[in-house]
Amino acid sequence: MAPARPAHGMTGRRPLQTAVAAARLRRDDDGETFLASWKTNALTERLGIRLPIVQAPMASAATAKLAAAVTNAGGLGSLGCAMMSADEVREQCRAMRAATNGTYNVNFFVHEEPRADAKAVAAMRAMLQPYYDEFALGDVPADPRPIPTFDPPRLEVLINEKPPVVSFHFGLPDKKALKALKDQGALIIGSATTVAEAKVLEAAGVDAIIAQGFEAGGHRGTFAPPYEAGEIGTLALVPQVVDAVDVPVIAAGGIADGRGIAAALLLGASAVQMGTAFLTCPESAAHPVWRKALMDARADGTRLTAAFSGRPARGLENRYMREMTGKQALFPAFPIPNVLTGPLRKASAERNSPDFLSMWAGQSATLSKSLPAKELVEVLASETEDALARLSR
């Protein structure tokens, strides 16, 4: 249900929809300041949510408990299903239905299946072996078997379980799969890191687009080369995507409080997606060491790395990231490195050491609040009201 396309001006360029968003702040005839509702728009109504706040899927930290808490608080809770088997996806969908009557989102990676590259696997195994020795883990796996991309078994589960929202990272599945999901009523969301990617997603029929700025934590959603084209900050990316497409846009990247939400709405976004802000909630699966690192984070404490999975992702810097700098061109394709580094991540967690953990985080990590998810959503809503009220004055 896409909003109507705004009329073009005399210059032939589409008027900025940000002006429409800004116009929500107005004064009545008596001069008393009031705010038109920032909580409701075409996207929130279609989703059936009370607040334009989406909890990011976060495959390594989101849980059904976290997603249900966000949904029950009025936002859109999300499950990161990229690394789950079809049976696990089924279990998670049923857990969500048992925990909430509201809308929820399930998210999947759509990546090319990696080609067999024995040389690259051997090179990475050689690089990792000293770390395996350090933890007495034996030999690095010689035949890593990564979980496949979004495939027919997972599609079949979704057709049967009927999650209200299905989102994708690294592109989209084929037309047949998208049609099958839409036919059973799912709202489809895709991630874009450039205007060009957003147009591709819109042409494929998505119902909404996540504009993922460069500040975002976790894996970059870039799917159209060159990768460097997606190195655009949220403040610049969101209004350009809003002006380029006719479907609702969800802003993501560096948004962790009400000021960020207000800014995104004024840029024309219909909602925001927030991940790092929810990592320190007690309902998340983030390891205590990861949580502490988030609470102790510096503003310049994150950087991008492909050392864990084979694709660029933003996280808190640690020993492994530093020691792998400059070596990532030798790695096999995503997600094979994720399998090879898995035992190291587990061993590091068991020792309560941050050295080999993939502690994904965006550049807003210093704004983490460490509240239960319901309280966090309430605080975010209150902060947004305050930010918009200050602007209106």
C-alpha cells in the first residue's frame, strides 16, 4: 500500500518529503503549541503497531522474548533467522505467536552460495590455527558447512507459519518466493545502503525499505557492487531514499534515542530500526562481556571488519579484529568464515574474554541505556515527544 507519489515541481525534481514531515509540527489558532501525531502513518497502520520503532533482527542477539517485549510495547519486534535451520525458524514463529498477539518480523540473509575454494579455506585455517591452539580447540574444521541462503525449506515454513512481516538482508529472494510470501499476506521489507539499491528493491515489489546508514552495527546490507558506494551516513542516505522511492522508508544506523528518532522522522522516514539500543536489554542474548563492552564503549570504538563472517560488519574493536587487519582479502566467501570462527567465539565467551567475540555495535553504542525492552520503548517514545516539542517551540 504505497503512498501517493508527490507532484513534481517546476524544476522537474520531486519536492522534499521532509518538508511534509516538518509540517507535522504546527500551532493552533490560539497559539498553543501542539504536535500532530508522530506515531501514526501509512506504514504503522499497515503493520498494526502503535509506535514507528522497529527492533533490528540481530541474528546473534535477538530472541523471541526480546521481540515479543518490543511488539507488546507497541513497536515491531524482530527475529534474526539467518543462521537458523528451518525447524528452528518454525519454533521461533510459534514462540512469538504464544508470546504476543501483535505483529512481528522474521529476517533472513539472501546471499550467493559460496563457491568451493579450497585454497582460501586452507589459508584461513592456517591463520586461525594458532588461535585454536591457544584455546586447545584442536584443528580448525577442514570442511566447513555454512547454513544455506534463504531456501525452499525456509520458505515452506513461512508459508505454513504465516509471520506478518518478512525482511531480507543482502538483497531479495527470487520473484516466485516473494509472490508466495505476499500471497499468504506477508509484508516484505528489504535493506538498502544506496539509492540505487532502494530502487532495485522497490522495482522488485517490497512494501518498505530500510535505509541502512554507514553508522549501523552488524552486517552491512550492501548487495549491489561496488561495496564502497554504500558508505553513506544515515543523515545523508535517508532523505535521498525517501525522495527516490514511493514505498515507506525505515531509517537505520546510529539511532539510539528519541533525538535520533525525531531526526529520522523529520528526514521523511516512516519509522526507525534500532539494534544496538536493544542489545543491553535483559531479554537479548548478548553475552555479559558484550554488554559490558557496550556500556564502556567510546564514540570511536567501533569499526568494520569481515574477519568473522567474510562480509563487512560493524562491531566493537577487539584483539581478533586488530590482528586480522589487512588479511581479509585471503578469506573464503561469506559465510564460510563464520563457521571457521564459531568455535573461537564460543571459547572466548566461555572464558569471559572479549578477544574473539563478534560484538556487533553501531556508532551509537555510547547511548546504550540497559533497560528492559518494554521500559526502553517507553523511554524512546517519551524522548521523541520531548525532542519534537523542543523543535516546535
